[in-house]
Amino acid sequence: MRKNKLAKGWITACLIAGVALAPFSGVRVLAAEVIATVSGTVRSGTTAELLLLSTKEGNMEIKIDSGTDASACKVLLPGESISVSVSHGSDEYLHAVKITAGEKKPVAAVDSSNASTVTGTITKKGQGDVLFVKTPQGDMEIKLDASTNMSGCSVIVADKTYTIVCARGSDAYMHAISISDGISAGAQGTVNLSLTPAPAGAVTAQTTAVTGTVSGKTREDRLFLDTRGGEMEIVIDANTDSRYGMVIMPDRNINVAVYNGGDGYMHAASIVAPKEAVFPVNVDTSSTSTVTGTVGEKSTENILYLDTKQGQMELKLDKLGSVAGCKIFVSGKKLSVSCARGDDAYMHAVSITAV
């Protein structure tokens, strides 16, 4: 079934280019040997390794690899109109040689002297020159300009995490000055968080961004992450910045900047977990209560589900100012939580101490 589908895409490409299909040689054609150029729109499901393209003749699957020249078009979000020159590989896939798109429109003046750095995940909502980015502090709309430096990333696709340096433009939008793959230590956003414990020291080692699913084997000092390349065992230590990813539950997707600790293990420089946008709420911190319980598995970065003797409590984490005694919250961890009521009828955690 798959071979038939690929063959159909191959025939379509040949018809568009008006070229004849040469016999397979068993060796992948070099990137310079373009056999077709196809135009269409990016389909949902496109990744950094596989471009799903909708053309007038039908849907195509085109591999993106290290030889692909995406310098003229790195934004591959659903609905984007692009052109792709392709070659044929011995794996029966078409391979992208070069990806191009139309010129970007003139942009507003950008105050780059007041730049901020945020880390977030690109969503499928992105259209044209506007990226919709989910950050630990909420959703952002960031414009791409012709001058945006994207040399630090391969391509931009939905559901992948990037570090974005941005600044306000005269059109009131935030504009991307530069975009790079993954997360970097110290680049988790600009929100004024004073959570403790903060990292004991800055990580100066070169970090690598990894994305994966939390394994049930994870404990307070050791993160087990299921990634495409297999399970990773990552040490969480005093230098780990976990303020943007403290609630670590099984089966949750998270992003971690890791480095070689010199002890045979990879160490976490920073952790970022998905967080929904929060809305302003007033909390009466003049009247707080303290409750003790254990972390429930339903807990997220937005809401802590605390199992107490009286039942399960839902505590919002948007007003959390300090955490003492632990770096992350794992299922079953015993905590003492100081909380106060907000005008949204929820209780909000103000401070948390490990018991």
C-alpha cells in the first residue's frame, strides 16, 4: 500500500517536471541532480524530517535531510505555499533538494535594543509571517521578518520547540530577531519568576535540546525520558533550572536541555513543560491556609492536584512564588502548600515546601 502511494507521488513529480523516470541505480542521486520541481501547500503532520505536501495532482511525501537547502524557506507550517526541487533516493522516497517560498512583505521598525528571549512550541495555527508560540508563560504571536536570523535551526515545523529572540515592532507585534532549535540554558522566558530553589550555578557546558515522554521510572533526582532514540537517564542536580518544568508526570511530553556531566550521565541544564495561558486573577494573600498532601498524577504545570486526608484539592500554580526542598514534583511526593483563594473561586498555591 505504501509503495503504491510513493510510486504515485513519484509519477506525479515526473509528470510535473516533464521528465522520464530513469532506472533505479541502488544509489541515492546526488542533491544537485534535480529531477522535478513541485509546488503546493504544506500539510498538517509535516516534521523536520518529512514534508507532507498537497499539490494539484495529489498529496506527496518528501524527505528532508542534511543535504536539503532550506535557506530560502524554513517555515513549514500547515497552509504555507512553497516550491520544492526534488531528487530521487534509493529508499523510494523523493528527497528535497531546495525549498523556496515567496518574498516576505516589508516590516515595521523593530526596537532590537529591548529584545527578550523566549522558549516555546510552535503551534499549527501559524499563518503567513506570524508564528503562534506556546511558552511556559502563555501563548504568543511573533512575526517573522525577511531579516530574521534562522541560521540556528534547520526548518520550522509545528509541535517543535524553539528559542526565539524577539522585540516589539512599531506595529505592536513582537518580531523574531533570531530563531534556533530547541531550548538553551537560561532562555526560558522573560516573566518575572522568583521561584526557589533557583539553579545553584550557571551551566557553561554545551547543551543539546531533547524532547520526549516522561517515564514512570522518573524520581526526584533522576529523569527517565523516552525519546525517538530510546530511553535517556538524565540527572537532576543543584544546577538544573526546573522553574519552567516542575510538575513531571508519566506520559507527559517535556523539553530538556542536557549536557555531559563528566560522570557518565547526561545532566539537565533546564526543563520546560507545556503550560496553558493564564489569565489575570486577584488572590487574597493576606489570608492563607496550609495544607499537606501528596502529588496526584493528574497534576500539570497549571494545576496541582493534591491528595489530602480530606480529599483531593485543585490548586492553581500561577501565583506560586517559592518552592523549597525539591526541584520537581513527581507523583506521590509529599508537599506542604501555603495557598489562598482567588476571585476565580480557585485556591492558588503561594509557596510549597517538600515534606
